Amino acid sequence: MDLALWIAAGFLSLAFAIGGAAKVVVPKEKITALSFGRWAENWSPSAIKTIGALEVLAAVGLVVPPLVGFGTVFVPLAAVGLALVMIGAIIVHARRREPVSIVGNVFYLAVAAFVAWGRFGPESFMG
């Protein structure tokens, strides 16, 4: 179980570090020009950058604390944060009638929920 949680956290960390960094550095116009970036049309550039920064912070929080042996409570908290971001993304894509994007968001939500459940529960670093 511990290995599965590490793999899931590592996967989420990589995915959200890349996606979040892109939201921070890529201009809104370039994001919205992409077929999967149309969601950003309804958001200000600062809101997009804020979402990206939160994703990068969560990506760090998923793997760095247990690696340095300090602040391991941030792992499940980061996973919960990403789950909340994914719930927001599902709502945005549902309002925009983008079912393909919702499928991906549900997948990330499930992985984040698995990490949060495992690290708050049976495989807690604090136990």
C-alpha cells in the first residue's frame, strides 16, 4: 500500500508540477489557443497564475515533506487541495459542456482522494 501511495503521489506531483508551472509562465492567450485550454477564456490572467501556483505548491507538498522527514502532514493536505481543485475543474468543464475534460479531472480527483485517504489513514507518515 505504501508503494502504491508513493507512486500515486509521484504521478500527481509530476503532472501538477508541469501543468501548474505552465499556467504560471504561459500567457493566457497561448493557453486559450490550445484546444484543451479553452476553459481559461473565462478567467483572468492572475486567476490562472494563482491556480497554477497552487498546483505547483501541492506538487511539492506531495513528495518533499516525507523525503526530508519534516512536515509530513502536508502530504494528505496537498492531496485534499488537489482534490478540491479537481472538483472546481469538473464544475468549470461541466458548465462549458466539455465532457472529455471532465473524464481527466475525475481521474485526477480519484488519485488525489486515494492519496489523501491513504496518508490520513492506514499509511500515515505520522503513525
